[in-house]
Amino acid sequence: MLAVNALNHFYGGSHTLWDVNLNVPPGSRMCLMGRNGMGKTTLLKCIMGLQPVRSGSITFQGSELAGSPAERRARLGIGYVPQGREIFPHLTVAENLRVGLGLRPGGPRKIPDRIFELFPMLARMLKRRGGDLSGGQQQQLAIGRALVLEPSLLILDEPTEGIQPNIVHEIGDVVLKLNQEERLTVLLVEQKLPFARRVASEFCILNKGRRVAAGPIGELSDEVVNAHLSV
Amino acid sequence: MFRPGRPLLLHDRAGTWFLAVLALVALVVPLLNQVLSASSPLHMSQYGVTLIGKYLCYGMLALAIDLIWGYCGILSLGHAAFFAIGGYAMGMYLMREIGPRGVYGNPVLPDFMVFLNWKSLPWFWYGFNHFLFAMAMVVAVPALLAWIFGWFAFRSRVTGVYFSIITQALTYALMLAFFRNNMGFGGNNGFTDFKDILGFDLHSDGTHVVLLVLTAIALAGSYLACLAIVESRAGRVIRAIRDAESRSRFLGYPVESFKLWLFVFSAVIAGIAGALYVPQIGIINPSEFAPINSIEAVIWVAVGGRGTLYGATAGAVLVNYGKTYLTGAFPEVWLYVLGALFVLVTLLLPRGIAGLIPARIKEAKRTAGGTPKMDRADIKAEAIGSNESPS
Amino acid sequence: MLRDKRLYLEDLTVSFDGSKALNGLTLYVEPGELLCVIGPNGAGKTTMMDVITGKTRPDYGTAWFGSDIDLLKLSEAEIVAAGIARKFQRPTVFEQLTVFENLEMASAGCRSFLKTLRARLTAAEKERIEEVLEIIGLSGHRWALGRVLAHGQKQWLEIGMLLMQNPELLLVDEPVAGMTPAEIERTAELLLSLEGEHSIVVVEHDMSFVRSIARRVVVLHEGRVIADGDMDKVQRDPRVIEVYLGV
């Protein structure tokens, strides 16, 4: 579904991603892991076209993404939930959800009911301003907003950061449901082990901008964890 | 390039050539005018002498702009205002020198004041019958204006585009003020019909030749003064301010003070240039304050190459030569040419014509690009401890 | 046993928009010590540095430099003059000046326009610049323009510029981000060579780098110190493991 090959990225002179490879098979739930500053968010931004790549390729269902404008991702069916949610604070919940409606591939211009089935809370808050929601509610709104596009790949950057535990659990449930029932491929960045182990089917660890370990989630042993993720 | 201990003038071969050419002009042109007879094909008429004198004055203005723009990143789109103020100060002296030889024959009041029925000389004209006083004003008034304007602008941390816009506003406001007939500066007619300067007839070839030589000396002197500034430690600080202002501030440098000093010095050079311009041209009026003049001056610097000093001067001479030719041969075309020149220079020649000099091409190649030239192997060798100087 | 410490941070609390960036942070730094501060995103590392340098004022708590300088009463410029130098993550050397000129810019000494106009490089200044060039390993590159330096070299130059002010305390923010392995090694050597003469606080995420330079590691989480000791001790601390891994 998504294949990243030999990707190199620089912030000015600082070499942040070194020949990174990542393969997200269709229907999988890939978890990108690694400590802070190791390149996870940068990699996602490169995939989403928010950061220019120096060299390497990013292919999504056969189309080359590197070098194309960021807007293309939404049209191709990639939904993105950025770190920190970034919902539109001055728009209502309903307006936030409606933002992506114009891009739905030929479908009706109506917010899919599915989103309210997954997040019933949102239905109750349609007229509430995005900025007035709690962190957990904003996270649900951000995911809902991405789902409006009916994407085939959903990318989530640290969806549980700063969220209360019960909503973390709900988010995990939603991700699993979408993947199992609708075959939605998921790429998420996550640092918390329990969530990763529960939700992901594969893992890939970045350390200092390089890929250092990868495999099915079952292989995420304590040894690997100690080597690359803990202090 | 800074190396401690190297003599100032040898820094830049192009700069030395510039001074040599200037000296040549100052020697040859007077000869062509004074020594050769009028019938000789190489004879330089008074018109020609005046034209070259005018170019050199513009060259000084360009120098003043390059000092603050090329080296400190301060883009003043109103610098012709200081040029004009210097010109007006000189003009006031020349008007008073006319004395009773004016149309109305009033020994004290210039013609335009008599025409307006003024009974006495306004207070700000006092003293302008003394040459030294007038020259002091040529320096002091632009300096004062620059100081006040700069103090407010720099202290408020107005920079970049916003600063440029308010300099345009400054020159425009001055133009409107000087156009007013009751301001006491001759209104829309300005000052003209000058008779002599320090007793020398302003219509004689000899006077024009001397003025030309004086202008050349002033230009050379300004160039050397600017060079001394930019090659000093203060000059390096100024360049640092241009490139990374907050970093300079963070290092403890009083950024506003540096900018202010530079801005005032630049205004003084422009003022002196204006003062030398007026006796040669024979007229000064408020259109010298027109915003377009300042913009043209900036184009001269851009075409010539900013950040080189001599490039700016060369640009001024070249563009004005082109203007003289085109407004004579194809007058409608000039404005298009000016605009096209600006666009072309911005797109294709960011370093101006001076950037085409071989030494500078070499320097640009050596320092170009955002990606470091060294590859990983070099860096590894570096880290292990080999200390080789770059080529 | 009372000893004069270089830095005393006690009970620092800073709130931004309702959330606490620092929540009762207490930390002491010894003279000549090199310590590393680590912690997840939002732990308060940058805010702590901001308080030390005077960029942010805490709502509560004290910050003393040595036993007699109250940092909370000084302006940012005064704190720099008092001997605290900070290096930010992205190198900000002067690209159009040479390495030598960059160091000259940073040298202690007069800053007025008129004085710098007439300034000549004194023998003492030249010596100091040579000294620093040697420490940062750029002696062979003194005439290279800032912009042609490799990323690592720019970082070292910037450290060099800080050293020109003879600071007693160096605050260094993520110095090795984006560096090649060789550069990282060289940076570790550089920082270790400064230990003893200067107190150094390094914020980093690269754990192998941290291990190579720090005898003492301090872990911040949610605005306070949760662990403080050598690398092995901190690695095994269950609170640290929970904070980094969620287990």
C-alpha cells in the first residue's frame, strides 16, 4: 500500500532521515516507533508532503508521492491525523467534519453516519466550537475529520499523547475496528508500548533517523525495546 | 576578504581599477575641454563635462545606498531626499550669491520671494550668504533628518519592507512640502538662474571643469571612507547584522546604534553629492524629491552590484548613460527599459554586473550553495584529526 | 557538607495557558560538572533553560547562579554578561563571515560603533581566538566562510563562539541532532574537554551520545525531576521506564 525507499531528509545541514525504508502492506496496522527527535514525525511529514525530501521515493498504491504537492495525498485517499490534533479551533465540530467533504470520491456530500457510530460523542456536539473541546474529544474529532475522506490509509501521529486513559482505550478500539471491519490500512506513530502492542500488527523502529528494527509486533521483544526505545 | 595586516587598497583589484579610472577621468576630461580647441573632434563641450559631473554625483548617491543596503541590508527607498536636501542647501547659497543681479534687482531677497511679495528674508535663510555656513548645512541637515528618522525607525525595530515603505513616505512628504509656494524654497520652480559660486562664473568652462574634478575627489574620498568602514571590525558587525540581526543582538551588539551611525553617514554622503550636483546642473526643484528618483537610484545599485561599492557607482554611471542616450534617441522607450532592467537584474543577475567579474565568479562558486561541499568521507577524515586548509 | 554550587534551581513552577510547563523543579549543578538532561516531549527541558537565561520568568521558585547572583532579577543580557551561555539546536553562525571573523565577533570586548571602527586585533584577542580554534578543531578552517562549513562544524563553531565569552555555565540544546556518527564522536570529545573548566548542561535525545559523555543524567517529566544519577541507575529506574515506554 505504502512503500518508502531510501528516503533522505535534511533540515538545512542537519541530516535527519538516513536512507529510510518502510513498507506498509495493505490491511496492516504499522506502528512507527522511536524516541523523541529520532525522525518519526519528520518521516510522516515527508510522506504527507509537508517536508521536502532530498532523495528517495514514496509510493502509494503505485503512484509516486515524493515531489508532488501535499494536497494530492487527500485525493489519493490518505487520511492524516497530525500530532497535537490540529483541528480548526474556530470552526464547529460539524464544520470541521465537513471540510473534507469536497474530496470524497464521487460520494454524497454528507457526513457519513459511520463516523457518528464510531464516535457518538461527536453527534452530541455538532454545534460546539472545536477549540472548546477537551483533548480527548479533539482527538476523536481529528480522526473523524480524516475518516470523512473515506481513506484507504489512515496515518496517526501520536494519537494518545496527552489524552486521558479511557479515551486512549476507545481510540485503540476504533483503530482495530476500522482495520478489521473495513480493511483500513493504518500507519501510526506511538511511543507507549502497551498501546502499540495491543493495536499494531507490525512495528518499525527509527533511531537517529535510521531504521534499526522492524517486523511483526510479536517480535517486539524486551531486548529490542531496551536496545532502541528505553533510555 | 579580511586578512589581518593586508593593506586596505589591495583587498580588491576591481576597487583599485575603479579608483584608477576615476583618476583618469578627472585628468583627461578637463584636458579635453580646456586644452583642445572647440573645433577638435575630441573636444569635450561644457555639456559633456557637466554630464560626466552629473554621473559622478549619482555615483556618490549610489555609493551611499550601497553602504547601507549592500552591507547592512537597510533598503532606503527615499535616499534621493538627502541628495535633494544637500542640493537645496547649496542652492540657497547660490541664490543669495545672485544678490542684486536678479530680475527684480533686490540685493537680499531672491526673485521668487519678491514675486510672492515677501518683505524680508525668512529666518532659515540667514547665514546662507556665507559659503562655509552653507556647506555646514549641506552636511548637518541631511544628518539631522537621518538621525531623527532613523532613531524612531530603528528603535521601533522597523525593518525590511516596512522600513522601505516609510522612506518612500518621507521623500514623498518632503516633495509635497517643497512644492508649496509659501514654504520659502521657491515652490514648484525651485532655484535657478545661478550666477556664480565663490565668485567663479557658473557659465564658464573652467568652473565646470573644477567642479568635475572636485566631484571626482569627493567620490574617491567617499569610496575610501566607505571602504574603511566596511573593512573594519565595525563593518563585519554590520554584515553580521545584515545576515542575522537577532544573533548579533544576542552577542551584545547595540544593533540600533550601528544602523543609526551608518544611516546618518550615508545621508551625509548623499547630501554632499546633491550639493555638488546643483552648481553643475544649474537648477534644483522639488521633483528631485520625487519617489521615483530614489527608486531609480536603487536600480542603479542593483544593476551595478550591491555590496561592492564600486559596482554601485559603475551601475549609476552605466544606467544614467543609457538613460541619457535613450531619452534622446527613443524617449518613450526609457521607462520600459528601466522596468525591464530591474526585472532582469533581479531574476538573472542578483549580484549585478559586478558579479560578472572573474574574481567574483570564482568567489561565488567557492562559497555557493546550501549543501556543504564535503561528503561523508571528508567529514570522517576531519573527525580523525587531519587539519587541512581549504583550497 | 555545604559546597558552593554553580547553579541552584529550587521549586521552579511555570504555567502556560493553564498547564504547568515546570512543576516544582529542583536541580543543582556543581562547578565544572557535565550533566545531561533527558525527558520526553513536554517534560520542561526547554522551559527550564528559558528560566535560567531569563527568557521566561517562573511563577514560583528561585534560581541562583553561584551563591550571590539572583537570576530572576536580571535581564537576558545581564545573565549573559554574568557568565551563562546558551547554544540553541539549530546552528546560527554568521554565514557570510569566516570562521575567524565569527569568533572575533563573539570575543569579549567593546561593542560600540566608534570603538569597533578603530579596533585592531590585539595580540591577546588573536591568541584567544587561536586557542578556541584549537579546542573546537577548526584551526585549519579559519578562513572558510560560515556557509561552507558542514553541519557539525557549524555546531562546533557556535560552541566556540560561546567559549569566547568565557562562560562559567554552558547550556547546550540537542547538539548532535542530524550529525554523522563521526561528528557525534567529535562533539562528545569536545564537550568532555570542556568539563572541569566550565559547567555544562546538555539536553539530548540520543542515548548513546548521552552515555558517552555524562557521568550524571537527570530525567525530567511533566516539569519536575524524576530521576538523577549515572546512566545505569537512570536506565533501570522504573519511573523512567514508565515515562518513556508507558509500561
